Amino acid sequence: METCGCDTPTLPPDPDTERPKPKGPRKWRLAMVMLTFVYPLVTMLVYVTMPLTHEWEIWHRTLIITPITVTTIVFVIHPLVFRLFGRYINAA
């Protein structure tokens, strides 16, 4: 037996009563659902920015598109995906 410093003995955890750790989201399911949301976003941004930036270099265009894409994924798409498909993504 061990002591916790409070004169009360503590027992080691019983392996028969330990709960299994919950699994995290299935990464392949998350990837497939995210792809269905991110692909249309990127495609739309390319179509919207192309007429405005047709003379620009490709790295200039991606410099504009990438922050918009990342911000939209973090603050809109990711929360929406987990609210709508969280059970499916986390299902065993």
C-alpha cells in the first residue's frame, strides 16, 4: 500500500475495474468528411479570385486564398463537421 501523505492508505487501481480509454475520432472518417467540405471551398475561392488575379503569379494567388481557407476551416467547417457528423466520426 502507498500513502498519499494524509495518513490514508491508497490502493493501486484494480485492473479488472479499469475502464477502457475512449478512442479518438476515426481519422479516415474525419478526412473524408472534411474533404467533402474543404474541396468546394477551395474550388469556389479559386473561381472567385481568378478573374481578379489573372495576371498574378500563382504564389500571389495562394497567398490570398490560403489564409481565407484556413480561417474558414478552423472557425466554420471544423465545428460544423463535428456538430453534424460527430457521432459518425467517433463511432467505433
